[in-house]
Amino acid sequence: MKVTKDLVAASATPIVLGILAEGESYGYAILRRIHDLSGGELDWTEGLLYPLLHRLEKLGHIESTWRAAAGERRRKYYRITPTGLAALAEQRRQWDTVVDALKQLWLGLSELPAEGRP
């Protein structure tokens, strides 16, 4: 199954903010977490993630710092800000509304006779 670009775009901000609410992380680890959370169904590229991280940083939702561990190359670590936590709470409220509406709709559809179901 391929998740549509529209759905990926709509869910990108709350997914990344949610991951960073778990704790600070860097790009590759964020991509791995998204892959793991979706059971491999979401396979984002760097070309999707990094512009989003830059936009979220410009909005003040996240902050970044460069760090290098001994023997490793430098990595840019991202962490969520209080403004980002507030944005995540609002995103969650909105997504809860959408998911609840879809569940109600789909429950109603499952109760239709077989010939009336999509």
C-alpha cells in the first residue's frame, strides 16, 4: 500500500513534532522512527524531512544544535520548543476530530448490507 502524497503532507507536521516530543533526535533517526511507527508503510526521504524541519525551526516549533560524538561525524539535533508543544496539542485536537469523524462514517458503512458497501 502506498500512502498518498496528500495524506503524507497533512500528517508530516504532527508526526515530526510527536517524535520530537519523545526527545531530541537527528534526521536519520527521525526517518527511522517514522518507518518503524508505520510498520514500513511510510518511507520518507531526506527531501521531505529536511525542508519540514527547516520550516518548523523557522516557525519556532523546534530548535537545533550541531553536535559530534567521539569518532562520529557532526549531526544536527532537533528538539521541540514550548511553542512546538502547543502546536502539537492543537494538531492532535484537529486530528482527533478528523479520526473520530472517519470512524463514525466507516462504522456506519460497515452496517450497510453487503450490496450497499463500497
